Amino acid sequence: MIYLTVSKVDELVTRLTKRGDDQASIQSRITSREFQRDLTLPAALKDIAHVIVNDDWDETKQQLTALVQAELGDELND
């Protein structure tokens, strides 16, 4: 399981604005119950989730690639 999160909501808002998202959509997204809920990893997932902080897309891509390669490597070796 992969859990993507951000460390700073204001930086997420800046990124969404720069990519051209509508301000009303951004505000709706960050004030939604789902978004607020998902800012914290549920206790039940703490021991099983791979947490990736998505503050920098290039770094996030590298972490995702490494994780997928590690998982596929394990399966290929079985």
C-alpha cells in the first residue's frame, strides 16, 4: 500500500494554482472532509503503508519507481 501525502498544504495550493487548476476547485478540494481525513495516516496503516511525501514531483517519481522495482523484483525472484 502506498500512502501519498504533502507536508505543507499551502505549497500544494501553489502547485495546483501553477498548473492551472480553478481556485474554486482547489478550495473545494482542500476543505473537503476526505482531504482533511487523508492528511494523517490512519493508525491501522502505520505498519503496512509505504509513506511518500509528495512535495517534489521528481523526488516522488523516483521514490515510486524504486518502490515498484523493489516489489516487482521480490515477485520475480519467487
